[in-house]
Amino acid sequence: MADIIYIYGVATLLMSILTILGNAMIIFAFQQGRSLRLRPSNLLILAVSISDLIYGIHLFVYFGITISGYPYGEIGCMISVFTEYTYNISNILLVALSLDRLLLVSLSYSKYTKWQSKSRIKLQISICYAIGMATSIVEVSLWNYAKRVNTIAASIDFDLYCLYPAGRMKSYGLLVAIGYFCVPVVVVAILCSVFFALLRLRIKKTGQIGCSTISGTQPNEQSTTSTQGDVQDGDDNENRSAIRKRYLKPAVTLAALVTAMSLSSLPYCTYTIVVAVRPELNNFEVIYVMLLIAQLNPHLDPVFYGATQRSIQKYYKKKVVKLLQLFNLN
């Protein structure tokens, strides 16, 4: 058991450093890149980076540097709750981002821009953070109760390690795993499926209108009415270029983030449910491996941002060039 905890601590230390550096770079890129701030929905991505950065700092402070011993005591462990649950905030923000993309493709572009104003995006972010912090409050409120009713929770030595008492209660631990990992993944998957289905229909419709115009024939009455309605709302007739700029780039970013979320969260979620059904399959070593995989999400997010956002790619390239120049000067 001690060996797996030590390996977990070393791996967590390395991942936390990468998470801090990657998400800090994303935040600096938003600060300096005006083009990233023009689209209000990008504030959701920035909010994810901030929560991932806080989570990375949490991993570094409470797990990475405590490989040889835990120095914070029970009060420090309570404080750890509020930073660890920023992971849950990131998942909630991805649900909000999926809803944003769904509105983007289901409404006309002018209606979408009016609805998803910067003030409303900020309100959504505030709600996501409030929900995430509410889970922390629930965890702390159950702290002493769990120690009274659960022998494992009562035996935790906070001078040696930090384990949350409420998490030792089987029913609550299962609820946390499903609520914090499984539910957001399932909701995001459903929203994304609807988004990509509607996006496919929009692209297909745009292609039909384009072909009708080129051949000299008129679009059908329904398409004409829809297009005119968009123009009245302030939209131009959507062509291939507009589709690519307005919808495909956000779709690629969403697909990348959902992929990272699914790859990291699904193994832990699946294993938790299996153990709930078959308790004899519970294994500490496997749990730690699943937790390590789950922690990859905050690390993968900035990598996927850089792969899907040209402005962030330019920022990364600029910093790498400066770093290489610094080494050449030395």
C-alpha cells in the first residue's frame, strides 16, 4: 500500500506541474490575445483554465509535496476540500460550454449573439462556480457526522494523510463518483450528439441552398423563408466560409474537450459503478490508477486548446522562440 501511495504522489507531482504550467499559459494567452476575447463564449474556456489551474495547485500542495508525509493536519485537509472540488467546476463548465454550442447551432447567428452576451456568459460561469463550491460545503458539513457513523472515517490519522471522512461512507462515495464524474460526462455526451446532428443538418441545408443558387433555380419556399428570416435578424446568407468560421471551429474545440473529459473520467466512473455492484472487485491499487487517469483531464485541456485555437498556437510559438533565443544568448 505504501508503494502505490508513493508512486501516486510522484505521478501527481509531475502532472500538477504540467497542469499549472499549461493552464497558466492559456490564461496569459487570453490576457494578451485580443482575438480570443472577442467571442464571449471563449470566457467559458478561460473559466475552465482557471479552475484547472486551481486544481493543479491543489494537487501540487496537498499531494505532490506530501510524498514523505502530510504536514497540514485536519484543518488543512478541510481546506483541501475547497480546492479539490474545482475539478467538479471544470466538468460543470463543460456542460455549460456544450449548452452554448447547442444554442449556437440551433439559433440564427444574430439571435445567438444577442442571447449569449458577455454578461450572461459571466452569469453562467458564476453559477457553475457556485454549484462546484456548494459540493465542497456539503462535504465539510458531513465531516464530523461521517466520523461518528463510520469506523473507517473515525480512524483517519490527519497527521499522516488527508482523507475526506464523508468519502469513506459507501453510499456517499458512490454518489460523489456518479454525480461528479458520470453525470457530467453523460450530459455532455447527449448535448454534443444533438449539437453535431444539428450542425450536420445546417451544413447540408447550406449546401442545398448553394447548389440551387449556382444552378439558377430558387430554393424551396421553406428554405427561402428561413434564410430571409436570418437576414432580417442581421445575418448574412450562410455560405461555406460562414459555416466554417461560425460553427466548425467551435465544434472542433468542443469535440477535443469532450474527448479529453471522456478519456479521463469514464474509466474511474465505470470502475466505481462496477465496484458498487461487485464489492469484491474493490482494489486500492486500481483505484489509485483510475484517479491518476481522472487527473489527466486538467493536463490535457491546455494541450487540446493549443491544438484547436490558432491564436493560442501563435502565443505558444512566440514564447518558445523567446525561450530558445534566451538559451542562445547564454
